[in-house]
Amino acid sequence: MSFALATTLLASLLIAAAEAVSITDIQGVSFQSPYAGLFVDDIVGIVSAKDRYGFWLSGEPAEDLRASHGIRVYGRNIANSVTIGDMVSLSGKVTEYRNPSRQDDLFLTEIEQPTHIRVISSDKLLSPVVLGEDRIPPTGAYTPLDIGPDGWLSVPNNLTLNEAANATLQPDKYGLDFWESLEGQLVTIKSPVAASFPDRFGSFWVYGTWPVSGKNSRGGLSLAFGSDSLPYAHSEAILIGHPLDSTRNPRVSVGVALSDITGVLTYQYGFYTILPLTTSSIVSVPQTKVTPAPIPSSGDPCELSIGDYNVENMAPRSRHIPRIADHIANHLNAPDIVFVQEIQDDSGSRDDGTVSANRTLSALVKAIAEAGDGVHYEFVNIPPIDNMDGGKPGSNIRVAYLYARLSTPSVIRANPANMVIRWRPEKVSLLPGSPIGTAIQGTEAILDKHGYITLSLNPGRIEPWSFAWEETRKPLAAAWQTTTGERFFTVNVHFSSKRDSSSAHGDARPPVNGHSERRTQQVNVTASFIESILAKDANASIILAGDMNEFVQTRSVFRPLSGLLTDINELSGVDPVERYTYVYDQRSQEIDHIFVSDAIGRRGTEVEHVHVNTWAASVSERASDHDPTVAKVRVCDSATVQGDVELQDPALLVQDTTTQIPL
Ligand SMILES: *[C@@H]1O[C@H](CO)[C@@H](O)[C@H](O)[C@H]1NC(C)=O
Ligand SMILES: *[C@@H]1O[C@H](CO)[C@@H](O)[C@H](O)[C@H]1NC(C)=O
Ligand SMILES: *[C@@H]1O[C@H](CO)[C@@H](O)[C@H](O)[C@H]1NC(C)=O
Ligand SMILES: *[C@@H]1O[C@H](CO)[C@@H](O)[C@H](O)[C@H]1NC(C)=O
Ligand SMILES: *[C@@H]1O[C@H](CO)[C@@H](O)[C@H](O)[C@H]1NC(C)=O
């Protein structure tokens, strides 16, 4: 560009800037302001809200709803010079701000270095934009930039930066565009419902009286597929930040209904956020009692109940052991096998070289026996090499199996003369004949001397040396038998977490799904192992379960499993919006899964996610951040069993074991 041309351009910009501009001119119809970097005079608006760092102005609305008529005015010690309801004029520099330490944040358009703040008149009334009436948030994608077969969950991600694209807003279609078009405005949400617990700053997600996607029976928003076969983005939900008058937000949980919220829409810490003028109050709270899952252990040797529970960093003296034990004993009805994750070693998070978790697991098993009908569990796990499996340093978290053995006698009816006691029969045992593996050995599917499949190490880890498991938990595979000698196989996993993910309201589009490549590799290694069993017997009964730290809607991660195993929710016909075990941001989501082989699928399944934690009244009242799940599967056909073995009818068992106990 020639010097002359540059000077002319600069001159014309300065002329433009010297003219009075409206707030809608400044906001423009794109993500970034056409005036960014320029000083503007005579900006006029009504003060809609204030905080320690400035205030918000509301100007004349434009016909074009894409251009917001609200804006943030930033400057220390300026808030005292105005009162809410004042009409003021001021000069200042239009700035696209983002916290320098948060490079994935979107920019907030604001007026910095304000000068000539002049109160023109006072006591002006402002009517907020009523969300759901005046403006309705779209329920579709966040932005047209989230391209790929899995929508906002697609890989590769971070293909485009939203701010670099600086697209013209399409607020009727896209969530980020919608909220951006309201940036700086005063808005009201009538009858908001909380979709999350508060975060550590007291902020929480809500939706209002507008249409939402994936609403579950609790009132949360579940991640599921929309009619376009893409995962819901839930861009219609919005974060409620700290009230501007320094009151405190109510302590909400999922499904809590609140009184109307009025506040200014801003962007901070990675999210579009409404800063309420004042706190709201709780209108109604959903029932926190969770009914036990209707899946008891059965007397049929082929029919097994399977539990799955991430017990959140459990150590021998963890205070949450009795509650977890109560969940397993009474809400899951003491499943025949429980897949547990996040068992810490015997010294908890002390980094002292301890790797055994015998005391942790014994403490859990003892608590379960005390909590319920006295079911006694055996446990099995393989201690990792010290500090090689990720998690909190020194805690050596690992996966483990609990499996029910003979129960201790439990009183089911008592009178002074005698007591009826019940013994629970043993349902499963580890297939004998192979040694238990070590941290560095990988187990393989082999044929035993009779030509039946077994594992070379039982239980054993799957390719523990694979780079897929570097610094993370290794899966534990096991071969089992029923009391009738039928074999089945299980794999208990805890895949890498989503840490380092970017915000769904962030600059990277599609957003970064932290460590999704790792999880894809981990699914691949796991799937290859399962494939090796199915290659020997296409009718093998296989159950894969655990904390997979991923949604099935991220299809790319689970692709290696397709054609091998099926999600038990699908087989059991669970309503897609009721499939969740975790709440994060605005979403109720399933990251703990159970997949089964065709042989099991064909025999019919049941599953229930038991919401003992996602339905808690507060974060501190949860026993774990995950909900447990319990399923019913059949690992053999009763027909094959009936011929040679006496069926263990539960009713008969009670009679058979009725014992007189002298008092
Ligand atoms: C963003 O788009 C607006 C409207 O087209 C334009 O005026 C502005 O200069 C753009 N900003 C950047 C940084 O691209
Ligand atoms: C996305 O990619 C850009 C480079 O194009 C990089 O600077 C940025 O850090 C990435 N964002 C995230 C969240 O990883
Ligand atoms: C833990 O228990 C297993 C099985 O009972 C036993 O073989 C092992 O020696 C125990 N480890 C420790 C450190 O006590
Ligand atoms: C698998 O089991 C089904 C039903 O029991 C049977 O019809 C089929 O032949 C079996 N397939 C194989 C490969 O054994
Ligand atoms: C795992 O990945 C390898 C290498 O890309 C591929 O050959 C193999 O088929 C994959 N296994 C499964 C079960 O998808």
C-alpha cells in the first residue's frame, strides 16, 4: 500500500470515528467490531448495570437484530460516576478484549479508556430483552464452523478460529451467533431451570421457557443425537455468573426451578454468561431420593447382574466408602460382578511407593457387606508399577472387579423364637488354570486343552506396554465361569480423561476434545483384544464396561468397536435422553458405558443408570462425580443349562437355607 493511500484511508477512518456512532454501529453484525482499535466520541446509552470495573450501556436498538445495542464500558473508578437508569454520553476506545492468559476465549467488544462521561438525564426505564419471547435461542449447532461428521464433537478439531473467521452473525441459526448478537444487552430469563450444579465460583447453567434439546425427566439436558443425526450442542443453555450486586447465587442442582433472572449478557472465562443484577430464588427442587434399580441378582446361573461404578479416588479411609457401599448394596442390589474404577492404593494419595490396593478394596467389600443383605465380595485387581498409570501422583488408581461370593447370613425375618436367614449363592468365579497377570504382562485369548477359549493370564492387562496406555490406567480383562461351567469374558476400562479440552464457547472450532486421539487408540487396542476372542468364537459372551471418558456421540472414538460390540442402552431400548452418568457444563452425559457382544445382545438385556449422584442436592452431597450403572445380561441360554444342572430358584434358595438360630 502506498503511503498516500494509507494516509487517505487513515484520514477517512478518523473522520468516521469522529462522527457520533451508535452502539449498534460499534457492535456491528460480525463477531468483531468494525470500529475495533478506534476512538469514538458521543456514545449515548442508558446505564443498565454496574460492577467494580465499569458499567454497561444500552443504546437505541437497530432494526437489524444481529447488531447488539448493549456494550460494556470498562474503567476502574468510573462506576461511581453513574447510576443505573442514567442516560450518559462518553468517548472511548473500541476494543476487542480477551484475557491474555486465555487465548481460546472469544473477544468481548468493549469501550476502554472512557472519558467525558456526562449524565444527560436520569431515571430512564429499560426493558430487558425477554429471552424466549422477544428473542428465542436456536437449539442447533454453535457455529457453521463446527464441520465434520460428529458436529461439534468432530475430529479433526480446531480447524478454524472463530475470531479469525469473524463471520457475519446468523443468530436465528447458530448458538454462538445468537449470544454474540445480545452481547452487552440486558436480558430476562423467565422461570429458569438449572441444568447443572454450581461450579466453584457459584456459576451454573440454565435454560428458560424456550424450546430445548435432549430434556430428560430430571429437567437436565442430555447429550443425544438430534433429528439431523448430529449430537445436540445445547447452545440454547446459558451460564449464570456471579450477581452484580454481590449477593450469592442459590445452591442449585439439576432440575431446580428458579425465579426470573435479569442481567447483562457478557463473555468471560470461556463462556457467554449472564451476570444477574441480583440473585434469584429457588421455586422448586426435584426429589433427591433415587429408587433402587429393579435389577436384582437372579437365581438363574446364566443371568448375571453387572454393576459399573467410578468410585472417585477411593482410599482405605475415604469418607465416601459407606455411601458408595450403600449404593452398591442397596441401589444396585449387590450385582454379581461390579466393575469399579478409581481405586487408589493402600496409602491413598501419599506418594510412598505403595501400589497394593488390598486394604482399599477390603474396606469397600467390608462396607458393602455391612450396608446391605450381607453380600460378601471377593476382589481382584493388578497393581500398577508405581506412578506409571496417571491420576493423582502417588495414588496409583486402577480398575478392579468385585464379585459376589457366598453371602454372610442375613436376617430377613426375625421373631424371638427363630430367624429366617438367607444365603446368597455363588454365581460366578474366575476361570481357573491361568495365573493372574502382572503390571507389565499382557493377557491373550488362547484355547485350553479342551479347545475352549481362556485367557493366558486371568485376569490380565491388555497390551500394557502399548503407547495408547502411556501414563494412564490399563484395562483389566478377565475370563469367568458360571456355576454351570459356561464361560464369559469381561474388560474393565478407564480411558484417558478429557482434560485440556477447549470450551464449547471458545475460539477453536470445532472445540478441542482433549485426548480424543488417545481414547481412540485405547478403544482400538481394546477392540483388537475383543476381536481376538470373537475370532475364536463369534458367539463368545463379552462385556466391556467402565469409565470411557467419552460420549458415544463422538462416533470417531468408538468406531473400532462397531461390528464387535453394541451399546447395552441400544439393546435395552433406554430412552436416549435418559442415558447419562455425569453432569458437566450444561450437559447430562454418559461417559460410563457397557458394551456387549452379539451373543449377549441376542439373549436380551436390561440396564439402568442409577442417578444417586447426578440427582444429589449439591456437589458436596455426592458420593462420586459419576452415577453407577447396573445391567442384566445372560451369558448362556437357560436351555443348555436346564438339562444337567438344577436351576437355583431364589425362592427355593430361601427355603433351603432357612435355619433356626437360637437366641
Ligand atoms: C470483522 O468484520 C467486520 C464486518 O465485516 C469488519 O468491519 C471488521 O474489520 C472485521 N474485523 C476483523 C478483525 O477481521
Ligand atoms: C488451535 O490452533 C491454533 C493454531 O491454529 C493454536 O494457536 C491454538 O492454541 C489451538 N487451540 C487450542 C484450544 O488448542
Ligand atoms: C493382596 O492380596 C493378594 C490376593 O489376596 C495377595 O496375593 C497379595 O500378596 C496381597 N498384597 C499385599 C501387598 O498384601
Ligand atoms: C451362535 O449361536 C446361535 C444361537 O445360539 C447359533 O444359531 C449360531 O449357529 C452360533 N454361531 C456360531 C458361529 O457358533
Ligand atoms: C486398530 O488400528 C490398526 C492400525 O490402524 C488397524 O489395523 C486395526 O484394524 C484397528 N483395530 C480395530 C479393531 O479397529
